[in-house]
Amino acid sequence: MIPLAVTCGLALGAGLAAAFTYCLPRARLDLPAALHHVTNTADHEPTRPNVVPWLSARTQRCQHPWLRPPDADLNLLELSTEHYVARRLRAAALGLTAGAALGALGLVVNLLPAVVAVLCAVTGAASGGMLPHLQVRETATERRKSYRRVLAVYLDLVAQERSAGRAATPALREAAETSDHPLFRRIHATVTHAHRLGNTPWDALRDLGDRLQVAELTDVADLANTAADGAAITTSLHTKATALRHAALTDDTTRANSRSEHLTVPATVLIVAFLGLALYPAISPLLQS
């Protein structure tokens, strides 16, 4: 019993230390001092091992979807694998702390056996470690939906550039310069980088769509490739933009209907409770007689 309590206490302390470290504000970087320190000590101090890059490299080899980092989602959210792994480690530490605290409390008041206390700590760590994974997936799903809406605007802008006589590559690049939206910035950077390397921008956009798992970007690349062959794609661009808007409207309608259905049960409970309060004075004498 005592070793188990000590273990739970150590887990609680480690989790509290991790939570306190996470909540501390980041210190500002003194760039000249940092460069001086690196220059003078790089050849003298040994490299300190860091568990986050090592664990990131190990998780990249995992095939299980719950353990392998979602590369497409992280790329979409512009997050590094190390940041993702660090978030999961911190969340697991916090979950371990909560589970260990609950298990230790149950041991102190003799409500939980030792095995259940250990299971509480393990379950807390596992649940905490999975929470950032689910958050990344959900955020990436919402980001893809918003990108589809933005792509409709981008397609209309590309169509306007083509109507003004621009070629395919300048039309793609100049249409992306009209906004500071993250998708516009990524498209502009992709098209510009491909142009500087001498590659075709539609191949670069197709690769970007595959990496982000945004199929609509691949459709834009296919249309741009068709325009490069001399075809008139202005009507096709407007048609695709209209289809994206209709798809977004349908999705909004579906989500609104789903939320309305979810409100049916709470509304029914409220009506029954209100009727019970209103009819109780009249029914109470009948029940007492």
C-alpha cells in the first residue's frame, strides 16, 4: 500500500511540474547573447539528448493511426511533428496527474482497491494523450471545410484574371495576392516557388492538394493544366466555384438540421418539467387523499 501511494504521489508531482512548466510564459530571446553563447560553447559542451525529436522520429514509423502523427492534418494546420508530440506528452502528464490524484484519494478513504487506483492513473494518461490527437483531427476537418469556401472565391478571382487576358501561371499567382488568408498565402508561395524552379504551377498545386488532402486544390490544378493547353476555362472556373458554394450551403443546412434534432430531447424535458410544475398544485391534493 505504501509503495503504491508513493508512486501515485510521484506521478502527481511530475504532472503538476509539467502543468506548471506549461503555464509559464516563454522568455524573450536575446538574439545577440544567444548567438554569442552558441558560438563560444558549441565546440565545448556535449549535445544534450531531447526526448521529443527522438519520440517524433519513432512515432513516424508507427502504422497505428492513433500513434502515428497525422501528417496531412499537421501540414494543413502548419504544425510541426515535434509540437504535436510535445502537446500529447504534456496532456498525458496532466491526465496521469488527474488519474493518480483520483486513485490516491480513493486509497486514502478506502473506497478503491490498489488495482483500480493504478488503472485510474493509466486511464488518465491514455485519455490525456489522445485528447490532442482528437483536437487536431477536428480542427483539421473544420479547416478543410473553410478552405473549400475560400477556394470558391479564389476560383472566381482566377476566372477574372483569365478574362483580363492573363496566362495560366500569372492568373494563379496574381489571384492569390489579393488576400492574406492562409490558403491564399500557401497557394501564392507554392506557385511562386514552382515558377522559380522552372516547374509547372499546376503540378505544384496538385502536390499541395495531395499533401493537405484537399481534393478541390487538385481540381484547380487540373483546370489550370487545361488552360495551359489553350482551352478557355473561365466558364469552368465559375461553374466549379458555384458547385463549391452549393456544397458549403448543403453542409451548413445539414449541420443546422442535426443541431435542431439534438435540441429535441432537452426541449421535451423542459416542457415536461414545466407542465409538472404547473400541474403539481392541482394534482398534489389528489395524491394525498
